[in-house]
Amino acid sequence: MDAMIAVQEELRKRLKKTEPSPARRSEILKKVLEDQDVWDALSRSHKEAEQLVSRRYLHE
């Protein structure tokens, strides 16, 4: 769970720079928390999870 918290904190910082709507930011953070692929990636590597989140939710 600690690793997901770290991913969420980083995502929150990045979203504040790119997503003006607090409601939309909250929605994205919830989707990440519920995304089994992110949890699976996180079980392998923090970096892999961050890359997946960037591709899937930040479109990077």
C-alpha cells in the first residue's frame, strides 16, 4: 500500500500542473487506485507502475 501512496502523491503533483479541475483530478486518482494493472505493475517495480500511470492517465 505504501508504494501506491507514493505513486498517488507523484500523480497528484503532476495533475495539479496539467488538470485544472479538482473533480477531474480526483476521478483520475480514484481510477488509478482501482486499476488492477497498476497494482500488478507495482508488485514488479515502482518505475513500471509510474510509467503505466503516465501512459494511461497522463497520456505521456
